[in-house]
Amino acid sequence: MDKYLVFGNPIKQSRSPYIHQSFATTTNQELNYQSQLAEPDEFATAVLQFIANGGKGANVTAPFKEQALVLSDEVTERARLAGAVNTLTFDNGKIYGDNTDGEGLVQDLLRNKVQLANSNILLLGAGGAAKGVILPLLAQHPSSIVIANRTLSKAQALIEQFNDSRLSVCGFEQTSAKTYDLIINATSASLSGKLPTISSSLITENTVCYDMVYGKALTPFLAWAKAQGASKVIDGLGMLVGQAAESFRVWRGVKPEVETVIEQLQATLAQE
């Protein structure tokens, strides 16, 4: 039976084994998917050992996505531009790296019937989470993507890297100079119960707000956006399942249906 892993540290909380085993069941694929804790300085060794034991592929979560990029013999364009790899495929003695995070976000937005073509998007944050979704978002033909970040030079570096006229940058304080159809929170603020420092005037009855973080209840950002009258608020659970579905497609050549798994995870979260 083909073997797959997700590497991370910590990893006990990972829902990837449940997600991928669910995908295997619904697509009639035979595989075994487990999670493995790797020590910070032993990631490469752990991957090579897994390959030696017959592993076919692996997902990679924090803090190893940059190490996975370095370890890969070949990487996709979306992984190169993201500067990180979350999906490894082992074939013919080579390690192939990909990044499915951005595709997971886009597919979840489309699943929620969010209009991306010709839209004006505000992307909060300029770290790894933001960097990984820019190329897939651009592929949906938005009118503009404004990257807002506390440190402007970091956001400016992304502009130079992606070299697309639809991209621009500003500080959090300058975001209210424009109106947006979609606001995506790619900062880690929600993890610490905080809010990005943006004006409530940005939120109208036409604004969709998305947080890459998810939890049992609405994240602080989404609760705030809903209170300001946003037309729709969406958390990152669907992105998690969507990026897994894209990894599964890369490995198995079949794209699984995600709706049932998302509903099952939502029910599990509600009981925790």
C-alpha cells in the first residue's frame, strides 16, 4: 500500500491524516497516510528515511516548508514564487516540490461563490502565508491586489518578486484610501486573539472577508468584520481541506470532493 506522511513540529493537532484517508475512501484509492513529528534539525534526514522506506509523497507543515523547498530537486513555479513547499512527491530517485496552499484558498473562495475576476482584493500581511497565495489569486484575473503590511519594505519585496502591474502596497493605516470586494487576513493576528489594525470603514455590505485561520468559533477578525456588516465571512477550514485536495490530485491524479470532509470537520470542531 502506498505510504504518505505529513511532517511538522508540532504535529499532533494535524487533521491531514483524517482528511487524506477520507479522500482515499471516497475516491477508491488504497493508501496509508500518517503524521510524523520531526526535530527542527532532522527534517531532511526524516524525509530521506521515509523515501528509503518506500514513501510515495509527503505534506509539509510548519516549520519545515522552507527546508522542503531546499530539499527538492525540482519545484513548480507556484512553489518557487511562494518560497515554500508543502507537497513533496518522490519519483525515480528525485524529490519534486509543490505548493498547494494558494490553490486551496482559491478553490475555497470559488466554492463559497466569491467573485474573483475583476475584483479588488486587500491582502493583509506579507509573510509566507500571503506570499503563497498571490500567484493563484492573480491567475483568477482580479483588477487589483493591494498588499498591506506593517513593514512596507517586506510588502514591496513581494511586488518586485511577482512583477505584476495589478499589485500594489500600503501600510495598514492607508488601506481606507480604496474600497475592496474581498479582504483576506493572511496575518497571524487571529492566532493571538488580535485584530489587524484596519479601519471599520473598509467593511460594507458588499465586502467578503476571509481569514486563513479557523477555529471552533469565528476568529476575532471575522467576528469583527461580521459586526461591521460584511456580506460574508469565511474561515480557513475550507482552505485547509482544499490544499489537501490539491496535494491528493498531484499524487493520485484524481481531485476529491471536499464538501463532505469540510462538514465533518466543522461538526468535529463544534464538539471540541
